[in-house]
Amino acid sequence: MRHLLFLLFVTITSIAASQVASIPFEKEGLVYIPVKVPGEETPLQFVFDTGASTAVMDKAVATRLGITADTKQYASGASGSQEYEIAVNRTLEIGDLNFDNLHLVLVDLQELSNRSGTSIDGIIGADVINRFVTQFDFAEKQLHLYKNVKDIANTNGYTPHKVDLSGPIPMVTMDCIFKDGTRLSGDFLFDSGANLSILFNTPYANKHQLTTKFDKTIEITSRGLTATSTSTKGMLQGVSLLGNDFSNLPVSIAQTEYGVSAQEGFAGILGADIINRFDMILDYKEDLLYLKPNHHYLEAFDVPLVGFTLKKVDQKIVIGDVIKDTEAAQKGIAQGDELLSINGVSESTLKAYREVLKQEGTTIVVRLKKTSGEEVVMKLTLQPLI
């Protein structure tokens, strides 16, 4: 999602100034909202993303709905220069509002859906939030749109912070504390569509030699909108964000020469693992971000305990990436193996399996179906990899 930052021109949405809406959302790592295409009764599921500068629709969904590209545009993305297909001047319905004159970038989102375990039909971001005062309420699971902050009935507990909202993507300043005592400050893109805590940009990481500041690291492969990238993951002692302190969190260092994560001028990306710990209000007119800790605030950060990732493909749970030099790799677990059960229990969702894989210090029994068709059973111990 972050790889389209700064890349594409966004036509300002035409919305009557008097309109206000409340939009329900679901949180499964990221925030999902229902979006409709005019003439279609069944809503689509879009990620609501503060880090997206333009609207995106899955190519397969667009084809099914008869939406075709009107133009193409080259832009520099995660894997270098790439041609994007764009359907121009389209309308999407969100809540009771019609968003006209949207340019929809048509991208294959299937791999993102597989890795999240949730169908992703598209992405909505700056097209909505920079036209309103936007409030995220995680207790109610509602996204509220207002004309002015004063229209919000209750702002008790919210603390306003002056931040940079001049561009399509919010920018915030944050301090990072490393285990060797180093404390570094930097500006980070406020990207709720990034399913991580912090990602340091390659130039910033190289300048400060960040890979030398971790006791233990692993390499993780992740999938963005258009490409797969590799990053180094380690444990950070703490961060201080606008008066809020968090400790013991896994962070990533980009290893890329292209795209947003290769740019200089800012430290990196602040993602959903931290952002979603707050109810928040974004006021683009006044460059104000209001934060209020919510019920996720004190949750421990998830530390990788097993040497593989999971994804859902054609209703099957399969192994995504295998981290080298881990117990899983040594015992022969491979990309594409189907996960049949853990501790004798078969699950149908990634979320259910991922909850089991959070139980640090336990030994699990994994049953797999290899790509050859052979079924194997093995024991793995869940222990921190970083």
C-alpha cells in the first residue's frame, strides 16, 4: 500500500460540505470498511489506509464489475519503474456518501488477501480523510466523518498534537531507543495500511548502522501492492510517540533500492501495530492529530516465535515464507506445504492458527501435507526468534 505514496495524481473528491457519515469497520490487523460500486447491492471490502494517496481496486474485482482501465501511467514503485492501469472518474459509495471523480488504480491484490487471510477488494485513504475531520473509534468500530472538530460531541481523553498533514500522507516525529542506549529521532509516515510496527527506510538505516544495534535479527519477506521485498527484523527497546511510550517491540529495516522505503528525507513508516492502539481524530485543515489510548494500548507486541509465515490460498492454509536457520527450516518445512493441523486441531482461519503460534515456550505438534502429497508430523518449540 505504501508503495504508491507520492506516485499518482489524485483528483479531489466532490462531496457536499454539509455531509457527515458514520461508517462501520472491522479490525483484523488492518481496518476494513464496506464500499459499494453504484448499481451493485453487495458491498466490497476495502482497507482504510492513511498511507494510501489514491484509491486502489483489485484487478479481478474490477473485471467482474465491468470496470476497465481508461489510461496507463508509469511510476516508480517498490520494484522500479512500473506501468499502472487506471480507471478514471469513477464513483464509490461509502456509507451514505458518494465519492465522485475518483481515479482507481487497478492492481492485483490477491497475494495481499492471501497473506492477510481476509479478502481485500480495494484500498481507500486520502481520498476520504483529507476532506473531513475523521475520527476512528475502536470501541464502537466506527469511522466518523465531520465537518469540524467542534461537531464531535465528546473529545474527552483526546490529546491534540501538531503534526505535518500538508501532504497526502501524515508525518509524525518519533524517538526510537535501542538496546545499546542509542536514541534516534526521525520523521515517519503515519501509515495505517502497513501491517507492522515500524519500518526503517534503507538510507536512514544505513546512515545510523541500525543492523548493528540489534542482538539478534532475522530476514522476513513481505508483500506490498506490486512486489515482494525483504527486510531485517529485530527487537527495539522502546519508542516515544507524541508523549506515548512503548517498549519491547519488533521492528523492520528495509532492504530495497527502489520505492518509498529507499527514499531519503524521512526515517521510515509507522504502521498499524502502533497506530491501532489509539482512537484518533485527523484534522487536515488544522494539521492536528488527536490521540486517545484505546483497549489495544497495553497489549504486548507480537514477537515471531516460529520460523514460517502462513497464508490462505483457495480455502487452504499453506506455508508462506520460511525463515532460514530456524528450527522450521532445519526440519524441512517448505513454502507451499499445506498446514493440516496444530496439536491435532484443524482451523479454517489464519487468525485461529496465529493465536496458537503466540504461545511462547510451548511445544506444538504440526501436521503438514507436502507439495508431493506426503503427510508429515513434527514438533516445534515456540521461542523468540529475535
